[in-house]
Amino acid sequence: MPSCAQIRRQRPRPGPAEEAKRISRRLAQAPLAIAWNMSRPGVTSPIVSATSLAQLHQIVQAARLKLDAATLEGLDRASA
């Protein structure tokens, strides 16, 4: 009978869609998208707009959001 570690190693890596869903469960989609865009090389200022105070709060949240390397890698894979 295989051990738990062996079973975990046999599991396939999640596909791009599953990876994006996993990440977006932890973070709101708008701030996540803006923060990821701002992390891209060559992007100096993403163009954003808000029609409500709630949207403005999400934009401000995105500016403060620092995505870790694993999250960036997952989003890069999902967008490829």
C-alpha cells in the first residue's frame, strides 16, 4: 500500500484554470488582477477606473498587495 507522501507525489499538478481558481479563493479578483498586472515587467502603471467607492477600495488594496513568488508563478501559468 503506498504511503501518503507517495500518493501526493503521484497527483498531477493543477491545470491553469484550477490554479487561477485556487488563488482567487484567497484574494478578491480585481485586486489580484491589478497586483499581478503591476508585477509584470514593463508595466509601469495599469489603467484602472472605479464607478463606486467599493471599487476604489479594491484598487487601493491592489496597490498595497504584494504577491509571493508562488502566486505569481501560478498566475503566469494560468495566463499562458
